Amino acid sequence: MRDRAGHNVPTQSPRDDYHATVRTDEDSSSDGETETDDMFKDSRRRISLGAVGYAAYGVTGRRVSNFSLCATQLGACVAYTSFFAENFHVVFPAVSRVSWVVIASIILCFATQVRHIKYVAPVSLVGVIVFFVSLFVFWIAGFSDYCCVPSDEVSLVDWGGLGFVFGSLAFAMEGVALVLPIQSSMRDKSKFPRVVQVSIVLVTVCYLVFAVSGYMFFGPDTDSVITINTHGSVGVALQLSLSIVLLSTYVVQIFPVILLIESTLHGSPWMPHDFITDTITGTYRKQLKSHVRTSVRLALVLLTGLVAGGMHNFGTIVSITGSLTTSMLAFILPQAFYLKLCAPPLGVTGMFSRSMIRFAALPVTIIVFGLIASVIGLYFSVAG
């Protein structure tokens, strides 16, 4: 096929979803000319939950995995926007919460136009540093100014809020979809299990310490946006710094969704494309027109802004996202894929043999727990 200038252009589009493909570095270099850009090249070399879902249940498994991933990431973006708006509304009450959502969305419309995530990494690194410094300041201020609530105000169990627990805990595992890509990108994959174990222990300890200390400081009056409980100049500094930090990670959170949507549109013959000349090889490659990529980013920011403006409780957003989507990624889908891909042959063991029951007992238990807890968490979140 030739374009108007008489150049040969490729007629075959890439596969409709890079997450459905697992490639090695060696066998992916031969067709690099058909990639949208470098980030699609890199992502196609790495295994992901969508690729495992495709191996287990075909297109349906891939679509369910990718939908859960997109919903989880978008839910996190909604939560971050809401956190920013609530804190800034407390510091500047003359401006309404909805107005702060609009302001945040305008800023994000420009920030999400970055075409490669590598340009966002330095900002995210600074954000992580500021985040941990803010937590340290929070603890110092808490122990010096707020600690501790009287013992007669402490309740070991609040049964009324128990339904929110699972959704919040599941939301804390929003990064679970990145486990497989991280493993595939490691130089020494044998160290991956130890890295995961250490990371889980450290994150769990941080969450527990922060939750217990927050309750020690503010007792039953602890707000879902805990920085609102702080006062004075230190409180204002914490509210502003943590809000800006979380908003700066918005772009990182939404980037996987952008890549999924753009890779799907890239394979569509109905989408307008440009043919870009590679200055090194002299070959042509297809790329979505710039206005299409811009429109995708603007639409996603608008969507998260509308949801954040309509839902006024940060804790409810977190709980609903955790119950609906993150629980699928953390509890249900990995176990379902494991049962499908790793089950011993039925001709050897039989459906209800002792070895099959031992193999399936734990994964099925986790799936049942995830389903029941998701329904309970979602019910209490919506009812609350």
C-alpha cells in the first residue's frame, strides 16, 4: 500500500491489546516498526495480569483483567482529586469543594498531556520524599499536641463501621496489578519473592502504625481525610503538602489506563493515524493522531473530576473502589487464573480427588472470601 507521496506504508495494524502478548526482548525487536511509540514497545515485552488472563480464559479473561485495572486506577484518581479538594476547601473555605475539584481538573488536563511516563518519574520521586517527610511531621505533631485520647473514649471495635474495613483494606492494595510487570522488568528475577515479602511487611507495618497512631491522637472523631483533624500552621502545611503530593501521582495512576485505551484505538481501522518516519531506520510506523491522544486524556480527567465532584466523602470513594474493583485484582482474579492454569490434569487426579481438593482449597476459600467481603463492603459503602 502506498500513501499520497508514493511511500510504502504498513497495512497490518498491531494486535489490539499489548497486554494480551508476552514477548521476550529477542523476538520483539523484529516488528518494532509497527508500534505506536517506545512505551508500547516496552510494555509488549512484559507480562501482566491481562496476559495471564488471556492465557487462562482467552479474550474474556483479558478484558475482565483490563477492565478491573482501569476501574481501580480511575478510582484511585477520583480519590486523589477528592482528597485534594477536601483539604484545600478546609484551608481556603471561601472556595467551595466543587470549585477546587474544577481547579484540580484543569491542572490535570495539562499534566496528563505528557506523552511518556519517564518525564513524570522525577516529580513522583519528589512526591514520595515529601510524603514520608509529611508523615514524620504528622507523627511528631500528633504525639506533642494531640496524644492521647482518654481511655473512656476509646472503643476497641466499632461494629457500625466494620463494613467499611474491607473496602479500605482492598484499596490499599491498588498497586497489585503492577506486581507482574515489575517482576518481568527485574534483572535478577530470583530475588523477586524476597522483594515482595519485604515490601508487604514494610507496607503493612506502616499502615498499622499510622492507623493506630491516628486513632490515639483523635479517637472516634478521626476523619477519613485525617489531615483535616490537624490544626494550626503545622496542620495547614500537612494538608497542603499531602494534597499536592497525591495530586502529583495522579498522572502515574492514570497512565496505565491511557496506554490501554490508546493501544486499543491504535488497532482500530476507524481511528485517524499518522505515519511517522523513523529517522534511524527510515521506515514508517503508525501512530494515533495527536488530537485523538489528547482527547483520550481530557475525557479521562473529565470523568474522574465529575465523579469526585459528585461524591463528597473521601472514605466512601475509597471503600467503593476497594470493594468493587481492587478486590477483583487482589483476591478473585489471581486465584481464578491459578486454578485454571496450574490445576493437575483431571485424567490423572479426578475432580474430587484428595490431591485436587488440597490444590483448590485455599484459592477457592480466597475467592469466596473476596466475593462475600466485596458485597458486604459495597453495601455498607452505598448505605453509608
